[in-house]
Amino acid sequence: MGDRLLAGVCWLAAGIVAGGFAWLLGDIVMNGLGQINLMYLLMPVADAGRAGGIGPVIVSTSLILVVCLSVSLPLGLATAIVLSEADDERWFGRLVRRSLDVLAGVPSIVFGLFGYAVFGLALGLGFSILSGGLTLACMVLPILIRSIEQGLRAVPIDIRHAAAALGMQRWRTLVAVLLPAAAPGVLVGVVLGIGRAAAETAALLFTSGYVARMPDSLLDSGRSLSVHIFDLALNVAGGEPRAYAAALVLIVALAVVNLTAISLSERLLSSRINPA
Amino acid sequence: MPASASRLDPDRLLTGGLRLCAAFSAALLILVVIFLLLQAGPVLDAIGPWRLFADDGWFPADTAAAGQFSIVALLAGSGAVAFGATVLAAPLAIASAVFCRFVAPPRIGQLFRRMLEVLAGVPSVVFGFWGLVVLVPLINRWQPPGASVLAGALVLGLMILPTIALLADSALRSVPRATLSAAAALGLSRWRTALQVALPAARGGVVTGIILGVARAIGETMAVLMVCGNVVQVPASVFEPVRTLTANIALEMAYAYGDHRSALFLTGLVLTLLVIALVLVAELGRGANARRTAHG
């Protein structure tokens, strides 16, 4: 009796959740699919987005992601190496970890304000792809560090001991032994970071801006795909159909990215358990 | 001699460089707060913190003397939407987690979890867009104008549900198998095991998930900006439009100057402190839970 009730309630809840998910996804696929073709992906934006394609938008989005990763990846890797070797009882490791946990919770719009004040005003980068990418780099840093650290910690301690016993220097151990062994974890972190950065809108509104032209350099303003969706949905009368198309492109790209990260991390997890 | 040799030692250079990077990552949070404070400084000097709550409303102007800077209505908007979202999402999320662990056949549970993970990665602007073109017109037909606390709570609820459900699921997974076997050996039925043994044991993780969900709901911008109507008012019912702290920043930064812009940075600071407090409470809960399971 109780078993049946619990099962009923849980199936109902799962059904509601799956229903909402299907509704959202179905709506966007049905309304977006018909408009997507090669021309749409390549052509410049025309008539405020009501016509033409999203070519420059895809280029800007990619450039923002490249800037974001080329700054956050070295910084995140270095921090993760320190954290993975830090003793949790020591104040330094604990401080860095706690600070990153809190940073992960800071709202994206606040990162937008921060990026505007620091990169846009103080460093004089204005509304540019560089500003936007650097802002996103700050934002994805915690998630990047967390997964890289997990990857590094998954390297068995025996390997470190073996390297030390061979008399390898620390930096040789790191470059030749630890990083290759931790590569899958680093990859998961990068993919998760890309997913987070590509989904972001609020932090880009006043850092990389709205300009939908093809950017000439990293100092040009460039509109990301997410900002394009927002602009079409809210600011352009009659922009709705094209907003559907752009939303579908973004969702498909993110689903690929996220599913890659999930399957990579599961493989990582099982390879960690098996040798034991 | 030994000093110069150690200065060129690549190991030392490496350790120093890595430490420096880690210190910078840790300092980022402080940098964020400092820059917000710097930008908020002028208006904070001019009006002090109390007028944020005592003024007659949110009528910002380029000079502090000419403007009214009460954030009460904005706080009420953020609070109402986040509260509604949590009330809607938390029970569904917990039931979903129990579904994954105790009710569903393994394959379906696995599939469901995968779905939650994909849902967690859907961008907020897409949730907002869907809410704008699907939910708002539906609510409008029932209770105009449609763009409302209810629309915001529904969209945000769907957004934070995966966060809560996945954290609750991993908390349930980390309940020791011995505990569950003991429950089974005592002859407890499946639903009593789930509700009276597993969930209480996983309580810390579930609560952490809910708090992080609330933090995400308060910090979310795009979805609420698109579906809540953006009228600055303390809502009298769930069908009235509101403007949240986050949406207000996104809307007004485009044209704000002088003390108005400074005031927006001040609201950003308020938002950050609010979320930091929530995250720290969640961390505290997680720490306490880890200690309990370690000792138990």
C-alpha cells in the first residue's frame, strides 16, 4: 500500500518534470527546425536579425570562448595543481577552496558589472570581445578548477611516489607524469567551462555588447548567440521566429558539449575505481 | 653560493608560480567586492545604507540628491519569485531524486538523470524565451497581464529543479549501503526505507541543494527579466508583474549615469552579499553533514 503510494507520487513527479522538459524542448525544436540551414548558419545578420543568418554571431561567440579559455585554462590549471597537492588542514588551500566556492555562487549579472568596471572602464577595453571573454574567464574559473582538481586527484599516489623514487624533479613529474594522467579530467573541465560560458547572457550584456557585425579584431564589440536570442525575443518586433532558430542552434550545441562532458567524466570515474 | 643555486632551481620557480596563480584565483572574489564597492562608493557616501530601505521608492536620478533609492520593492520582487520557484521546485526535485534511487528501474533512472543533467545545461535565456512565448500568453488568458510573479516562479522553478534534484540524488547515493541493508534486514518496506532512513540520512545534502537552488534563483537574471513584467512594485498577488534586483541592473545599466549607475553597483553589492551568505550557509550544512557521516 505505502510502496504503491510512494511509487505513484514519484512517478507523477518524474512525469511532471519530464513533461516540462519535453514541452520546452519540443516547442523550440518544432518552431526552430524549419528555419535552420547552411545559409542561416553562414549569412550575416540582416534587418535586426529578422532576416539573414547568424554567421557573425557564431564567429563572435567562438572568439569570446577562445579568449575565455586561453585565460582561464592556464590560471585554473595552476590553481588546481596547487589545490590537489595542498593539505586541507593548511590555511592556504582551505582559503583558496572556500573563496572559489563562494565565487561560484556570485550571480552572473554581478560578473557583468565587475567586467564592465574592470575591463571596460579601468583597463579601457570598452565594449569588446576581449572584455566579454575576460569576464567569462573569471566566471568559469571555479567550475574549471573543480573538475581539473578531481582529475589530478584521481592520479594514483603510487605514480607520484614512483616518479619521486626515480629522482625526477617536481616540474618534470608534473609535465611528464601528472598532466598526461590527469588529461581526461582537464578535458571534462574545459568542456564544462565551455558549456557554462556559451550559455551565459547577463555577464555579456555590458561587456561584449550587442553589435551584430562581423568583428574585425578582439577589440570590436561582438554579439554572442545568447545575447542574440535575448535581443530578438525582447527588443525586436517580429523577431520571435528567428529567436526560435537561434535558441535551437544554441541548445543543440550545448547538449553536445554537456553530454560529452558527462560521458567523459563517467569514463574517468570508472577508470578510477577499476584499478583498485 | 647555495642562495643563487636555489634561485635558479626550476622546482622553486614552478612552486612559486603555481602558488601565485592560486593566490590570484582566491583573490578574485575580493577583487569583485572591491570593484563593486569602488563603483558604489559615491552613492553610498551620499545616501548611506539606510536610505536603501527608507526612501519612498526606486526613482534613481543622476545625482543622489534628486533621486529616491529604496530597493524594498526590488528585494520583494526577487524574494517573491525565488520563494515561489523554490516552493514549486523543491518537492518535485526531492521526489525526482527518490524516483531515481528507489522507484525507477535502473535504466529509466539513468535516463532520467541524464535528462536532468541536460536540463541543467539549458541556458537561462532559452528558459526565458520559452516562458515569454509560451507561459506568459497562457497566464495572460487566465489572469492578465501574464508577465508576473507566477510566470517567473514557474520558469525559475524548472531552472533550479535540476540543481536540487542532482544534489539530492548524489546525497542519496552516498547513504552507506550498510544503512540501507540494515533497514531491509529490519523488514522495513521500500517506501519506509526511502522516507524514514535514506532521506533523513541524506538530509544535509538535500538542504544544501535547496539553498544553492535558492541562491541560483535570486542571482538569475535573463529568465526573470523576460517573464516577470519588470514593474517596480511590491506584488499584491502572484499575478502581478514585478522587477527583481538582477533584472533592474540589466535594464538600467544601458542608460544609467552618475549616481544612478553607482546605485546599480550598490544593488549588485547587496545581491552579492545575499548570495555569499546563502552559499556559506550551504557550505556549513555540507561540512556538518560530512562530519556526521564520517563519525557515524
